[in-house]
Amino acid sequence: MLTRKSLFRSFVAVAAAAMVCLTLSQMQAADHMDAPGVNPDGSLDLNDVYVFQSPQNPANVVLIMTVNPFAGARPQSSLAFNTRGTYEFVIDTNSDALPNFAYRFYFSAVRNGTQRYIITGLNGSVIASGETGKTTAIRSGGMVTCGLFDDPFFFDSAGFNNGLMFTGANFFAAANNTCIVLEVPSSTFGKKDIAIYGRTIVAGRQFDRVGRPAINTVLIGPTRKDAFNRAETSRDIANFGVEVNARLIALGSNAQQAAGLLAVLLPDLLTVDTSSPAGFLNGRRLQDDVIDAELALLTQGAITTDGAQSNDRPFLNVFPYLAAAQTLPTP
């Protein structure tokens, strides 16, 4: 019979195996620097995706994407978006994990401290254009802003990397990243139940992708992390189902429990009922303590918290919802 102590040891072993190829400075959990292939270019390294009903207007849904981990404090990250890359919110409206349409963001070079961008939507039509650091109205309803913000992710990453000796210290306190915040009418999708993931594209190839937090970090083996980032989401079960199932069993699930969790965790999508204000696993709100939720799920309740329960800066109840960027020390 598995005890809490044996489950804890199993989780430590699996977490350690997932980090064999990565040092502490390289692997920070969630999706920050989650694979060797994304480390050289933070501007295309997709950290987190959030989707939730707008607290400001329940008829709208908010989509947020963060990139550039530790922007301004890490040489591989930038304060800008990549001019050669495309940033996408991919929308699945019929539960087949295939794109029905996508919001695509294209950025110009930095000029006078800002970047211009355009957004395309259904059928590739331009729905808005704007400038980083400003809020822009979208023609069909809603609004958008892009720029530097406080990193909304909170997690005791150091404790995770130290054999799950959690202290509750938020490793991402005082960290910034560049963010895309898009708010659109929920009616845009034609139905209330949708699934979303984010991805970055460069030179016509998928560079990084993420749906739910920490899937690649914890459940995909160290030699397969780049393959996961570049794989089609619709093929997740076929490509990675066997190894994820094995890791779930190593974390303390029995065969039936692992099968149930596998059906939730793969394909790697954020599923959301846009008519509901509820949070994770219904989409993901900024304030949701996703790490605690996933620790409890993955260990069948043996581990329930990392102690880091909120962001270091309060979130806003109005657009753009994120906290303002931290002031970083002058080099």
C-alpha cells in the first residue's frame, strides 16, 4: 500500500528525472525555460497561457500569453517581442484538439522604445493594429494590449528543485515578462465551451507551445521536451500518452486513476466554459494557484501545496488585469 511518505519519495524521483538535463538556472517550472531548445531565445519562450471570463464584462473572455522569462534580468530574454516570430492563441471549438481558428500577432522592430503590431483573426483578416504599451480597441469588440508586465506566475521553484522542500518563497517575485492581453466577446467562438493553447512560430515551424501549466516540465522526459514543444497538440496522446501514463503511476496513481488523469492532461489544452467565472481547471485565471491544484492531482492528495499562494503584486480587476512591471535594478 502506498503511504504519503512513499508517494512523496516517488514524486521526488520523477521530478528529479525530469530535471536530469537541466540546471536550476535553466529550469524554473511552469513553462519558463522548459526545454533546451527554447533557452537561447526568451522572446519566443512561451511561459504561461491564461483564459478566463472577464471580471469587467462577463460577456467577454480574456486570453493572456507571457513570454521572455525574467525579462531585463536574463541575457537570453528581451524586453521586446520577436520580429521574426508569430505569437498565436489557437482556438479549438469542436473538441478535436485541431485549430478552428487562431489569433496571430506580428510585431515590428523596436522604434523609439515601442513596437507596432497587427492581429489577425478568423480567415486571417486583420482585426486590430496597435503599439506596445497602449490599449487598443478591436473592431469586432474587445481590446488588446502588449508590453512589459510583472510575471503573474507564482511558485516555490527553488523548493521544487530541492527535493520538494517547499518554503513558500515565490521564485518569480520581482520578475517581469512581456505579455499579450486580448479580450474579445465570447460570442466570437460560436459556443461557450472551447479549448485554447498558445504557441510561437518562427521560420514556419512551431518553436514552443503550452496549454495547462507544467505538463512538459513534470510529465515529459528530459530527452523529449523539445519534441513535445514542437509536436502537434492533436497528436499528444499518440506521441506522449504512454510515458505520461507511466509517470502518473510513478507519482502514486493506480492504473484507473492514471487513465482518468491522462484524459484530462492530454492533449495539452486549456478547456474553458466561457459562461462560467470559475477558474482552473475551467481555463486559468491569474489568481489561480495552479501548482497546488496540480500537486494534489498528480500525487492523489499526498502533496497539496508549495506554500506560495499568491502573486507578489496584486492583480487588477480591470483590463489588462496584470500587475505593472517591476522596476529592475540598473546594471
